[in-house]
Amino acid sequence: MLLPVLIGISIVVFLVMHMAPGDPAEILAGPMASASDIAALRAKLGLDDPVYVQYWRFVRGALKGDLGTSVQSEEPVAEMLRTRFPNTLALSIAAMIVASVIGLSAGIVSAVRKGSFFDSLSMIVALLGISLPSFWIGLMLMLIFAVRLRWLPVAGYNGEWWTIAGIKQLVLPALTLGIGTAALIARITRSSILEVMQQDYVRTARAKGLSQVATVGKHVLRNAMAPVITVMGLNFGGLLGGTVVTESVFAINGVGRMMVRAITSRDFPVVQGAVLLVATTFVLINLLVDIAYAMLDPRIRYD
């Protein structure tokens, strides 16, 4: 289903961008341009062609790895994505690591200690994490850890995640992006573990004298991870597309920030190329999640 999904996404994005108000030729030509200048620029950009012709031109180029040229900067879109996507990917991976560590730990402990003070506290914090907007979380983290304590840089990212400086630059945006996902993972993990712990084979394991740690680690976690893996996979794809606000707040030169500028200036090729790249990554991640199901639960088989 990967191919039809990507074709559908490309059609929707292409049509939505062309139906949106505004003319990229007018924006690019400037307010002082004459009608003839705008018409000439529109013809040069191929905007006078029928929509289906423009779409076929885009698809034909995409199949060859050519996503067109930016209307605004006249740079190849593929090159723009090549330089910016690694920053977005690094931020998304860092955010997913933060979300997984916090979410799984809180969810497991809350399920094991159901009804305790920690269980109630973690679920309240999880609710707050889901409810609070990411831009507010980012500004608060920036105010506390960058402005007041001066432990971390305020903004920017040099792309060198393997260095100490690069890691420090990723901490605040990764926390900003990962807190909401961590809250969701914690709630799903807790619910899934509690459901599995009611199964007969778990009661049998306890009756045999296995400790709580051994029972949860050997019998519960593996069978409870399928829905959690689903949420993690879907949210990782969402993180790739949801970096728009975070990259803007922390001045990270990534795909999300580039898309905001492209949408504002009606830069069709950039928006289409960026969305297609993010959508492809998202679909591939879902494919990996499906494969992970069969590894976690041998009862699941794909024919």
C-alpha cells in the first residue's frame, strides 16, 4: 500500500497548494511589477499550464529524484532537503528517545504500582504533558535552563549531534518535542500492561512463585508492547512532521522551518517535495512497525 498512499498524498498536497489563495508569481515579482512582468514570470515557472500537466511534471521529476527548483531561492529542492532533513531527523530521533525512556519507565512503574501515589502523580503529569502546547513548553524550558540557569544554549543547532555541543543544543528541543509523546506512551503502556497482567498465564506464573520483576519482565512486557510499539511508530512519524513549531522556536534549520517559509511564499515545489519526503518516511516507519509486530508476537503472521 506504500505506493498508492504516496500517490494520494502527492495529489492532495498538490491540489491544496494550487487552491490556496495567492499567486507565487506575484509574490516573487514584488509589488512594483507590472501585469506583463507577472504574466511572463508565470509562464517561465510553468504556472500557466493546466494543473494535471503541472502535477505530471512533478511526478515525472520525482521518480528521477528531481523535486523541482525553489521558486523563491531558485535552489534545487532535493538539495535543500538533503541539507535540512538530517537536522529534522536528528531532532525527531532525540525526541523519540526522550519520549520512550520517560514514557516506558513511567508507564511500567505506574502499572506495577497501580493505585499508589506515584501512579496518580504520573498520570496527572501525563495528562498535563498531552494538554500543554509544545511552543509554551519550549519557551518555559528555554527560560529556565537557558536564560536563568544558563546550562544549555538558547537556540540553534550546528548539526553535529555526536559532539558535546551538538547534544547540548538538542536537549531542549528534544524535551519540548518529546514530552507530549512521553505522556501518551506512559498512558498506553500502563493500560496495556494492566490488561496483560489480568491474563491467566500471568496468574500461573505468579502461582509458580516467580517474583514481580521476573513476571513483568519475562511474561508481561513482551505481550504488552504491541500497542505501545504502534503508538511509538505513529508518533515518530508525527514528530517528523511536527517539528515545525519546535524548529521555529529554537531556530533550527530543518525541514519544518523550511516548510513554513515555503507555504508563506507559496513556493509550490518546496512544499510538495518536503511533504513527500516526510510522508515517505512516515509510511516506511509504519512498515517497520508492522514487521516488529511479528517479532514481538509469534502468533501474528503476514501472508
